[in-house]
Amino acid sequence: MTETAVQPPAWTPDQPIVAIREVRKAFGELEVLTDVSFDVMKGEVVCIIGPSGSGKSTLLRCINALIPINSGSIQVEGQEVHSPHLDKLALRRKVGMVFQQYNLFPHKTALQNVMMAPVHVLKEDKAEVEARAYRLIRKVRLEGKENAYPGELSGGQQQRVAIARSLAMNPDIMLFDEVTAALDPETVKEVLVTIKDLAAEGMTCMLVTHEMGFAREIADHIYFTDRGIIVEHGPPATFFTDAKDPRTREFLSQIL
């Protein structure tokens, strides 16, 4: 008698939308993540902070299956991200990611950059995608720049096009990896306002950021990582004023 494979129970919104359990990642002998575990609930904004080289960006890339893990588990909406049976396209539709470098196609307009993945990867109707792209460009406050090429836009404007491009896939979760780190100070605010608007609308967001004031304002929960370990975490109200671990206090004293 042939046994039928047991299907995991369907994910429901009262469960973590991202569940990370004992994740370990090493590059050769360098261990970048060590037994990292935490949950993110639907609609939450989580900020991950810490010194350079502490594993923050690697963690985001593991969540989006851009980097394989050595052991542990990462589930997105109940789906094991590092399963050999993973449908990566389905995952990328659920999990949008915006990087420090915008990586826009320089020979394509802002509108064309936003439209490319839904049209060419998802094979969606071009007219419907174009209408959505116009709405998203308005959403990131770039109305009137639809036909501008990346070289004609400021760094902050290009980053907002990159955000609109990621939103064009209709994700359930957005990952932001130090998206303001390469920007001039005067253009940082416009990008942060865009992310703040998304969070206010209920988008689940995970951010690696060095913008502590922004993290304090927007986050539901802060995680401080050092040498691949979550050293301390908590809501901003207590994290920034009542940190317990000496490493956390030292880090905050240097940047606040």
C-alpha cells in the first residue's frame, strides 16, 4: 500500500509570516549566522541593526533564498524556503527585496523598469501591468518621472523606482537591505518616507538599517546582531533606553 505524503497545514495570518529557527550560515570557516531564531507577524515592521559584518544582510538574503543556509529552517507563510522543492518564482512573488544598489536597467525608463518582471517573468497582461506601474510610481511620489531614464534621476529617485519595481510583483513581505546607505543625506528622507507609507498601509517589512531615528519611529521590534548572533531584541521604547547587554549599550553609545 502506497503512503500518501502528509501535506503541512495551510498558513493562516495568525501564524508568523516569517518563522526563522536555529539558522546557521557559514562561508567556508567564517560563521556569519549562528542559531538565529525569531518570528515576524503579518503587518509587523522589524528592524535589524548591528555593526558591519554582523550577518544582517546575509539573513535577509537567506529569507529570500538568494543564499542557502547550512542548517535550520526559514518558513515564509508556512513554506520552507530552503526546501529542494521550493518554487523560487512563487517565493519571489511573496517576498520583495530592495538592495543598497538600485540595479535599474539604465536603457529602460522608470516605467519600463517597474513593468519588466510582471510582463516578462510572470507573463501578465501588459496593459494591466502598465496601469499598475503608473499607480506605483505615483505611490512612491515620482509622478511625472515615468519616462525618465535612471541616469536622469537622483539616487533617491532611483531607489524609489527600485521600491516600485519590487512592489509590482504584489509581495506580501518587503525586505530592505540598507537602502539608504549609498544615498546623499538630502535624498535619504524621501526614501524613508516611502517605506514609512508602506508600513502604515500594513505591509510586513524587514529592514537592515543604520538609521536609528527611523528605526525608533517605525519599528515594532528591533533586533541587534553582533558576530552572527542576536544579542538583544525588544520594542523601540525599551530597546533604545534600557538595553541590557553591554555590547548593545556600546553599539548604541557610538551611533546615538
